[in-house]
Amino acid sequence: MMATTHVFVGLVLVAPVAVAAPDLATPLAVGAIVGGLLPDVDLVLTHRKTFHFPVLGAAGAVSAATLAAVAPSPFTAGIAACAASAWIHAASDALGGGPEMDPWTNPSDRAVYDHARGRWIRPRRWIRYDGAPEDALLASALAVPAFVVFSGPIRTVVAVALAVSLGYTLVRRRLVEWTPEWLE
């Protein structure tokens, strides 16, 4: 899935809490956005292994959510949103294709690494590859509740991220041709 789709998933995840506690909406949204993007920092390392924790991340997300429930504050809410979004990002990468640049020509059997078992989880390919038309459709659907619940700069971030998602989808398959070999 696209990084923006992961961000929208995180925003939808925290939206009910933001509605119930509007004073926490901004830290929840910022945490969800950061958490939705954070695992992909490993693009320059071993992608979907170094900072993706699809199984072990659950413990961090539950711990952070428990802390936020026991001691609610903007800081704990933001950390909980970040941890939950990062975990959901890592876990949901198994629903897509592999991390390769051209999964439509040479699909791998590696979606995301499970550090608990020391092996790769196979891709389910419900979303064939990041930027696939079904990924754009999912991102668009997930952006709607995020756009409705959040306001101000967060709503602007959602609108820009959706535009980036749709633009990326239009050029995704051409990116392989445009990418220098050393970057692949």
C-alpha cells in the first residue's frame, strides 16, 4: 500500500477518539500521520524488515494505548496514535504485494518480516502493489472520514495526501522505467 493509504488508515483509527475528545484531535492526528509514515523510513535499509514490526508492534501499540487511557494527555494520545498507526502499517503490508519496485513482473514471496518468528510473511496481494488502482480507491475511501473528522491544517494534509496518492497512482508503473538502477 502507498504510504498515504497507511496514513489514512491511522487517521480513521483515531477518528472516533478525536470525536469523543476534540481537545486531543490534533495530537491524535499528528501521531497517526507520523506512525503511518514511520515504518517506511527503512526504505533505505531493508525495506519492510528494519522498522516494520507486524507482530511485535502490537505490544507497543497496546502499551501506549493503555498509558493514554490511564493518563490521558496530548502527549500520551499522540504517542498511542503513533504506535498504533505504525503497527497497523506494518501488519497491513502483508495484505499487499512485496516490496520490490516492479511486483507485476517479478513478484516475491516476501511481504513483511515477522521478527517474532524470524521469517517473512507472504504477501496476500489484496492490493497488488503500492499505487495500484485498488490502492487509490482504498486511499480515497479512507480519506473521507479523516477529512470529515479533522479540520484546519490536518484537513489540508489529508487533501494534499489524497492528491499525491492519485498522482502517484497515475505514474506508478512508469516509475520503474524512470528509476536509476542504483536506487532500485
